[in-house]
Amino acid sequence: MGYDYNNTDWDAIKRLSKWYSGDIHDVLDGRGPYGYLKGISQFGVLQPGQVICGPVSTVRYEPSTRVGQPQDVYHGAIDAVVKGGILVVDSSCAEGSGSGELMCTGAKTKGAAATVVNGTVRDLAEVRKLNYPLFAKGMSPVGVSGRMEPAHYQVELDIDGVKVRPGDVLFADITGCVVIPAGLVREIADAADANGIAEVRCRERILAGENLRDIWPVGSAGPV
């Protein structure tokens, strides 16, 4: 399953990047998709307040007894990643960490915004020196050789019931990762803008000394 990244709505991605994962999921949740990648959290470096938002490229591993670190499909995905894109890797099929220092070095060098792994990762001390955003379900020093290998590139992933397709947009921050279907990106950006503006106004009123119960939910006590 390919995707033409020339169709990426970078304007919507820029607008989404002003907000937080809670804002994004709130407006996504009301439109059908769930989006939250459960159990996947930050292991690489994020600066205070930093968010990650970009179009997805996917890689899926399969069990394999081949040895010698057969990672050629993953290498090709890294080499081809669009600048500002996010690599989403499903390596949950077996024990082992296929993402570490060298994969993250390659991804950062090619312009990727982050790597998100449904599985474990390793070499975290070195990855953190790179200041590269890496998200995963856990960490393990165990390698993939003789256990699994990346066999599929640009295919649909199913991560605990959340569909992730090439060209979907992934939003990530310190709280978690949310996937936005490609066809909803502009609609979610518009809704996030409206939601975020309302929250800003509520915050201003709270800081001015008003009671929270008179302010939230929005609309409960007149215009905000």
C-alpha cells in the first residue's frame, strides 16, 4: 500500500502542532476514530513542551529464523522517509528490539521527525544523545536476529485495534501518541483550533480569578 506524500496537508499538520495530545484526541474521539496507541510512551528525547506531528511511513516485522540482523526492509524505509515524516514500526510479533542507535541515527539524518515502535527498543543512552524522539512499548537489549525481521513496508498496521496506514498523521507528545486518519486531518486541525482557542480563553478567566465551575465546560455560563 503506497502513499503519495505530495498529498500531505502540511498546513494542517502545522496547525495541529500548536496543541497537545489531549486536545487532539478529544476532537478525534467525537468523530468516530479512537486513535490513541495504548502503552506506547516516550523513550527518546523531547524538549519541554515539544510535540511531534507528521505523516506516517510503516514497517511490519514477521517471525524469522534468519540470522545476521536482516533489516534491509527497515533500512529501505528509513532511507525513503519523507522529511518531517514519522516511522511507525510494528515489531510486536516476537521478542527483540530492532530499533536502536543506528536506526535512529539513520532516521534523524534522513529528516524523520520521530520513530514510534509497537514493541521494544534498545541503545537508549545513545539514542538520547542524538536528541531524537523515540516512542515504544518498552525497552530490551535483546536483538532480532534469529527471532524476526522486517518483511513489509508501507502496509496497514493494526496496533491494538488502531489502524495505522501510510499517510495517516501521527501526533505525539510526552502524554502519548494519537493517529489521525489521512482523510480527517484538516477536519481535526480545524476542530483542534476551535477547541484550543476555547481552552485559552478559559485559562485566562481562571487566572483572572473566576471559579472553574463557572467556566468549564465551555458554554455552561455564557460566552467565553
